[in-house]
Amino acid sequence: KLSREVVDDVGYPIILDACSNMAFGALLFSQFLPIQHMGGLMVFAMVSTSVGTLTLLAALAELMKNKLIID
């Protein structure tokens, strides 16, 4: 339940930020190969950090809840 609350509270801003930064995906259509690679890396970075942040945030909230209840 706490995990769901965490994702509901901060999930939308994290996803919104990742989507706005996905504009770097337009670099994939560049004719200059290093710029294409940079665009692909930026898209990958945004997706992976968003998923990682949401996953870790929910897990840490659960761990901290359990720790605070025990203490």
C-alpha cells in the first residue's frame, strides 16, 4: 500500500520529466553519426533512470516503514 502511495505521489512528475527529456530522441534522426548515438544514449538514460527511480523509491519507502515501526 505504501509503495502505491509513493508512486502515486511522485510517479507523475518523474515520468513527466523523463518524457520532456525524451526530446533528445529527435537527435536519432541526425545525419551526423555521433549525434545519433548521443540521442540514443539520452533516451536510454531517461527510460532507465525513471524506472529505476520509481522502483527504488517504492522499495526504500517499504524498508523505511518497516524500520520505523520496529524502532
